[in-house]
Amino acid sequence: MASGAQVKRSPSKLNVRSGDEVEVIAGKDRGKRGKVLRVDRRGERVYVEGLNMVKRHMRPQQVRDGQGERAIGGVIEREGPIHVSNVMVLDPKDGKPTRIGSELEGGRRFRIARRSGTRID
């Protein structure tokens, strides 16, 4: 296998879902909190609102809106991916980072916070 080539993995089961409140535990945004916008299960990465901002240089393109046409382009800032191992879900009870467990009830699986035992969803 060539160096630098990415391995294709099957999508794995992640404990983080979109809409969860998380805290970054490693990297340049360590200690910051935000809401998960989307989850990339194949790459095991999450996009957190306002964190790991990256600049994209976009070529101006004509966009038609209600008033007419306008150009969208230039330097655009948006959220970059963060590996799922570098974030922890916040406990809904006390707002501190917690690990996630699961419990079965009535044939359904629920996520629970290991810290307090409260149900997350």
C-alpha cells in the first residue's frame, strides 16, 4: 500500500450524533464547546458549530436570488472535521464531559451518560 493512501473502512457505530453538545478534549480548540452539525461515520469525524474553522478560497460564481444575480466567492470560513476521539459528549445533568453507555428498554436502545446515568435521547 502506498504511503499516504487512505484506507476505506465500513461505517462504524459512533456514540456522537448530530445535535449533541460536545466538548473538544484535544487539539487547537481544546476546552471549547459546541453543537454537532453533522457526523461523517465513514471517516469517523464530526463537524462542530464554530470550531476548527478553515478558510476556503472559492472562485466567484453567479447565483440567482429573488432580486437578480449576484456573485458569491472569495474567502469563506466554515467548520472543518474533528476526529470523534477528540470530542466528548456533555452530560445533560451537569454539563461536564462524559462517556456514553447504552441500555435496552422495551426492545429499544437508549444512550445514557456514564457520569450521572441520565438518558441522553
